[in-house]
Amino acid sequence: MKKIAIAVLVLVAFTGSAFAADEISLPAKNGNVNFTHKKHQELLKDCKVCHEKAPGTIEGFGKDAAHKLCKGCHEVKKAGPVKCGECHKK
């Protein structure tokens, strides 16, 4: 029974990342932000860079969190959009 429970947990963990949407459109007041999830998965390799606890939604995600997490990462890595119009498309 214990082996079955462990197998189910492992399956659930990997299923979440396998079925994650490739292109995500995040609605914003000044234009939607389109985010390529698969590209970020391939580049970062570690889901916990964005998803602190586990794969899935990002807890407390909104404007401030996106600017800190996403824009902040782009600035540190010197890669990706950092100007408003580069992310927000009307």
C-alpha cells in the first residue's frame, strides 16, 4: 500500500508539469501579457524558481508579484523583456 501511495504522488507531481499550458495569457489593465511556459521550463529547469511550493498556480500572483518575480529575473539574467510595452500587448 505504501508503494502505491508513493507512486501516485510521483505521478501527480510529474503530470502537472507535463500538462502545463504552453502559452499563457495573463490579463492586465494596460494590455495582456503572453507568457510561454514551456520555454521558461526548458530554460530554468527548476519549477521552484517560480512556483515556491510546487508546480501549479503561483500563490499571491498579481501585478506586484509579476513585476518582482518575472521582471526581476529578467533584469538579473539580462535576458527577456523588462520594459512595459515588451510584455504588455494591447
